[in-house]
Amino acid sequence: MTVTLNAYNVLAARCAAEFLEMFETIDKGNLIYKIDVFLSSSIFRTWKDSIIVLQTTKSLLPWSENLKVINHCVDSIAAKASIDPSEVNWSYTYNRKKLPSESDPDSHWNGVRKQLTVPRDWWVEDICDLEMGLYKKVILAIKAKGRTAGEVVGEALRAYAYRRLFGTLDSAASNGLDCTRHRAALETIISLLPPERASVSCGFLLKLVRAACLLGSDEALRGDLVKRIGSQLDRASVSDLLIPASSDENALYNVDLVSSILEEFMVQCNGDEEALEDGESYPASSVCGGESELALVRLVDGYLAEIAKDPNLPLQKFIAITEMAPLAARPTHDGLYRAIDMYLKEHPSMTKSEKKRLCGLMDCKKLTAEASSHAVQNERLPLRLVVQVLFFEQLRASASAEAAASDHHPSPALRSLLPRENGNSYGSSRSAATTATTTEDDQWGGGAPASGDTSSFRSMSGLGNNKSGGNGGKATAKGPLQMPRKMLSKLWSGKASSGENSAGSDTSESPGSVNLEAETKSTHSRNTRHSVS
């Protein structure tokens, strides 16, 4: 009788032979001996056969455990996954993008296609077919050998999470199904995460913490994830932070969780700064630095613009998130202005004091010319803020005119009031803006802006006088911004009726409100006379 053994039936045959006690003491060359030779000389030397046999061990417990077949399979898989990729000469499954560190933009050399190299994470997809307990054994064995980088192990965990956890989690949770298996998978993946900071992406960690919230995992587990995310929050994207709130909350997003992550980032950053003050250098895992803080404030401003669309978002939470990002790290306040404008749009019932408190977060001196053009026309903003924007734009225009006339820097008195722009000079920040047909809400009511993107401002028409006394539908590159007539009439009528610009009022707090008023009136009268003539 001829029996063909393969990776799918060899373990069952071995367990049956053990049960029948087919040992060498009974007959030389008995079945147990033959199967053991076949396992060691063929199965355990083959990559995919070792995985197939390991998968069959679950249905044959405890025999497969007692016969140490599981251990042999795990050792075989771990040994092959740990070798130098240049020595891999067997087939494997690979349908993903290479790791960022291995991406080669030039696949040709002198017109000849380069020989494809084996990626370091070549083994990741094949072991995703293992159930959680066996997968954990394999990953622990690979880590124990110490020859695989943390980045590769992190990529393996990410691929397994997408295959076994994220794909079915949302539907299971929304349909009220038992999520015990998902919870066990999540806890196992988190326990296997490499300790290195850059071993897994911040986006993957945020997906894990989102799953932890959805599954109701314990606070300690979420706390560990928050600490890891806080160490590399500057590498996240706005979409990663948009974690949905739980069903029992009257909100769109889990703002409290993001607030705790931001707080953790600042705690770690402050710790690095204290080490620097003590004469030490920044540690390799430092979260501080100019680029990190700049990336963080861009991330926060983009996140604020998204959560501002939630009509149920309390003002206090919006302000708390804003104040967590270091204000000094913002080179401009355009992103913050966008978020504030979005909040004003989605919360029209705000009181005057609430608007004042919200707009007080923004520094008018740090608005670019394009943002100032939009702010002057924005009827949602308090009049005091509009006046301040006009004042600082006139300072810039005056400084530019003085510099052009005398070919040197502005006078010390004017320079003391005029802010630096992007750390370069005190000159005018204004540039010729192009005409646009898009509406204000099209420019400011869309999705979150890309990092440092101010192109949305450039499509808005500037405000300024031309030789005929009006703007003629076109922006000019010179001259201060002019407040729209509708807002001017509102401002004058407000002064007459309620004394809004009297001593102690909001508008009078602007350092140039009196001069601005006189200059605006005179400009308006000059334009009117010129038009009549």
C-alpha cells in the first residue's frame, strides 16, 4: 500500500503512528521513524510547508504539542525569517509596497532593468494566515533571535492587524457581535510592538487606539498607546486624529483622547528641554525641535478646522486644543484663522463675549496678506479684529513705502510695531493677488488644509485703490487694505448708536484705531472726489 505524505496530512499520520505505538522497538524502519525523517529532511526545510504544518497543529492538540511539532515549525519559520534577504531563494507572497527605507525610485541603470532585491519584510504576508496564538509564538521567536529590525517586526504587526483586526472590527462592533476575538487580537498586537520609537508609524498607533476605544479596552492599555503616540505625534496626519466619539457621546469626534495625546507630547517635549538645559544633548528619541513643533502646530490647526464643523463641540474644548500647541511655533496664524472662521460659521449663536474670547487666540500681526484680505471682508469676525487687521496692514504698507523711498529699513518707531515675517525682514508682506470667482465659503469652508498650505488665500482678490479710485475688480500690489463699505457703514453706525468706539470700547483698544479712522475717511473722500472729477 502506497501512502503519499505531504504538508497537509503528515502531521495527522504522525499522530496516528504515535497513537498506534509504531516505534522502532516493534519493527525496524517503522512508520514513526519514516515520518520523522520526512519532516526533518523536507517539511521543516521548506518555508511554506512549515507554515502549512503549523496551521494543522491546532486541530490535533494536544498530540501536536506533545510531539513538539509546533516548536519545530516555529523554529523553522523564525530561522528563515531572520536570515539575510539576499539568501532567500524560495517563493513567498508579497503584494504590498516596500518599506520606505527600501523604496528605489530608479529601477533601471543605464537603460537596463536592475535585478529585483528581496525586501526585508518578505515573510510578513505568509504568516498572516496563522491564528493569533501561533502568530504570537512566531513573532516572539523572531524577536528572540535578534537579527530582525524593529521596523520589519512593526510592519509585520501592521499587516496582521489589517488582515485580522481592522477589516471586520467596525461591522462587528456596530452589529453588536461578540468582540472577544477582536479584543484578544488587539491586546496581543500591542504586547508585541517593538520598543523602538520609529518601529511603527503614528498612523498605525492611532488606529490601534481607535480600536481600543471601540472595543472598550482597559485604561492601562490605552494609556500605553497614548504615550507611544505622544512620542511621535508630529508624524501624524489630520485624518489619523479624527477618531469617532463613542455612541453615547453627543459629538462627532473623540476630542478628549486627542487632548490627552497632545498633553503627552508636550510633557515629553518639556522633559527633553529640561535635559538640554542641564547640558545634555537631545536624546535620539527626542520629540522636540523646530521641525517637530512646526509640524505639530500645522497638524493641530488642520485638526481644529475639522472638529470646528461639529455643531456640538463646546467652545472650551476648542480653545483647550488650540492652547496646547506652542503659539511661538506658528510662523503665521493663517491655519488658526481658518479654524476660528469655521467655528464661527458652524456656531452662529455665539455671544459677543464668546466671539471675543475665541478670536483672542489669534494674533493679527501673524496673518499673511492673503489671510488679511479675507479677514477684512469676513462679517463673522468682531469689528475690533477687523480694525486691528487693517491697522497692521497699514503698518506694513507704510514700512514698505518708507523703505522704497529711503532705500533702508523703516524707522525704529515703526519697526518696533511691525512684526517680522517668516524671520526675514520688516518689509511689506503683500503681493499681487489674482482675481477670483470663488466665494468666501468655498475658500474657508472646505476640508482640512495641507501642511503649511496657504494657496487657498492666493485665489482671493486683494483690496486696494487704483488710480480711478476703486479696485475695478482687481487687486493692486500697493496700498493698504480698505474695509468694505458695508462693514464701514456698520462700523460708523455702531459708533453713532452705541458708542462702540468710545474710550474703553473694544475698537479703541487697537493701537491705531484713531489714525486708521481718519486715514480711512480721508482716503474715501479723496476717492470720491477723484471719481466725480
